[in-house]
Amino acid sequence: MAHKGNSIIKGIEISELITVLNKAYADEWLAYYQYFIEAKVIKGIMKDAAIAELQQHATDELRHANMVADRILQLGGTPLLHPQEWFTKTNCGYDAPAEFDVVSILQDAIKGEQCAISVYSEIADMTRNKDIVTYDLVSQILADEVEHEEDLQALHDDITEFVSELKEHINH
């Protein structure tokens, strides 16, 4: 533990911060796996565009897990060591894909990003003016999660609009 580095933290319990970060760490691993498996099982129209998006997001979630783990270690904590803990510590949970069509997969992914945005917003509020290092870290991750939601929503909207127009064209 870096004593001088941790001495800059004011008005927040380090143990509480480590607990919150470990929950976010669990979320990142579960999000990584969700995107990974969704990219494998997805079916339907424009699936290649969705696969590319899901694979990129999986890479980002794994990078986020690494960033959060590094911060937990800097604070003198230990990142969750057992994958089964991810399910008991998670904020956002994990929903195995039930439907493999592109629209359903994208809806599940959007829901996950919205949860992540809420989690990182809360951590940013918790650390603002108290722990600049963690605040900067979660701000970077939060910006990625907002971009992910936007990308997924735009792809979802494009696909649903295309399908709607196609149905209208067929019916006329």
C-alpha cells in the first residue's frame, strides 16, 4: 500500500472504497463474458456489425477490469480472487442470453451498459473531491460506458428501423 498515495484520500473509508470497487470489478468481468458469449451466439440481420461492436466492448470491459484491479491493489486491497464471487458481489448481475437474435442481444447489452453507467456515476459521486485518483479512473470508465450505450442504441435503432421499413415495403 502506498502510504503517501493513500494519504490524499479524505472523507472516505478506504475499506468501503475497496468493497465498492470490487463490486465494479465483478461487474466488469461479467460484462466481459456477456459480450464475449453474445458475439458467439448472435444470429440474424446485420449480425456482423453487432459482433464487431460486442467484441470491441468485451475488450473494453476487460481493460476496465484491469484498471479497477490495479486501483484496488494501490489502495491496499485484493481484487476478488474467485470467479464465483463475481455473482455474489456484482451490482449489475449477469443475464445469460435467452434469445440469440440481434435485437434481443442488443437490448440486453444496452441494459448492462445502463447499469454500469449508474454504478460508475455513484462511485464518481462518492469519490469526487475525496479521492482524485479513483475519481479520474471511474470518470474514464464512465465515459466508455456512455459511449458503449450510445453505440449499441444506435445499432439497435438502425436494425429495428431497417426491419420496419423492410416489412412495410413487403406489405405494399
